[in-house]
Amino acid sequence: MTDIRMSEDVRTALGEDGAARAGAVTLNQAICLGCEKKIDPEEPVHVVLRIGGRVAHIRYAHAACHPSTIVEIPEPRTPAGPPAAPDQGAAMRVTAATVDHGGAVLPTLVAELEAPVFLVATDARDLVDVLASHVLAQGFSPVGRLRHAPAHAQRWTAAYTTPDTSGVAQLTIAEPDGTVFYTGTILPPDPWVAGVELYGWTVLYVGKIGLAGLPAGDQKARTRLLREAAADGRLVGARVPVRHLGRAEAGR
């Protein structure tokens, strides 16, 4: 487990719950705030709290690159605007899979931030997941059980390329106003590709699920973690239309 260290100032600002959450992460794909290189989960890291207004971005850095401290940053949005999106540079991973929804096995994408980003909601430091809050304001819905697919999210779009010889595909997910929610790679299994070709959409779940490190074929463990996240109130979701770009458009 990663040796995560934080100063007393950071620990106090986060409160007991926030400090516990900040320390209970597996940094498999996190990027160092200081050197912008990948963090090895075996290395000691410092927690850096970047605060802009009421949004607290929890970021991580190599112990040698940045002290554990509080950094004030400009507010990215006005107080009257929509919920803030995660801090730029926050690493996100997306997993493609098929998931049983009450007997219907559906194509599913699961988006998770490597590092938590919280909205500081009250003086008592009640922490709300900013990514979940953000997509809820954009048409997603809370998910309590995986009995059926969540409702469609209006004007969200996704596009993926044909997987290469290594099974890697490029994926882009865009929000209703065209803002890129995610762009990167996925390893889509053949049943996921077949499912999106059949339905024309994928379920997209967002939350802290803990899929990092699971073997790609461990469907049973993946479903269990998703169900636990839903039961704990850590999962939001929507159906999003998917377009297949093929290989020709991928290089444009």
C-alpha cells in the first residue's frame, strides 16, 4: 500500500473523514503535481490540498517534489455557475466492460478519478465528490442498484476507434456543451464492442469504485465492486450514445 503522508495543516483542513479518504487510495495511474511524472504506488507521496473557493482538490506528489501543504488557487467558476469540474491534471481512468443489469448484460464504461476531488460543503467539512456532483448537474442520476440501465443523458456523446492489434482503442467522451470529459485509451472486450454496435449506446458510471488492479477478465469481482458502490451511494450513471470512428477517422 502506498505510503501517503500529509501535514497537520492539510489534515486539519480535510477533517477526519477527508483525511481518511485522501489516505485510502491506490495511486496506480496518478501523476505527480510537482514533476508531472507517474507516481509509483510503492513510493512515499505527499498530499497537496489545492483550494479554490469552496472546492478542495486533493492532489498527490512525490515526497521529493512537493511538500504536503495547502495551495490557494483561483476559482474556476463563479459561485452561481454549475458545480466545478475536477482540477486540470487530475488523472482519470475508464474501464470498458459488460455488466449484468437485472439479466441484461449491457456495454458499460466506468470512469474513476485516481485522486479524490471534494467540494467543501459546510463548516463541518462535509465532503462531496466533485466529479459525481458535476455529472449529476449534467443529466446523470444516482444509482442505488444495478437492476436496469440508467436513463439517457441528453447531449452527451462518446466515440471510439477500432481496437489496434494490442486491443487498445481511443475513446473520447464529451459533455453536452462539447467540453471533453475524457479522452484516452480503453481496452474494450469484444462483448462491449458488440453491445455498443447492437444498442448504439453504453452505460457510463462515474464514482469511486476501486477497479484499479483487477484482472481484465474478473467479471465477478467487477460486478461486486459496482454493486457495493451503488449500495453505498458512491455511484452515478447514465446511458450515453456511442459512435464508432473506425480506423480511418482515428488519425484525423
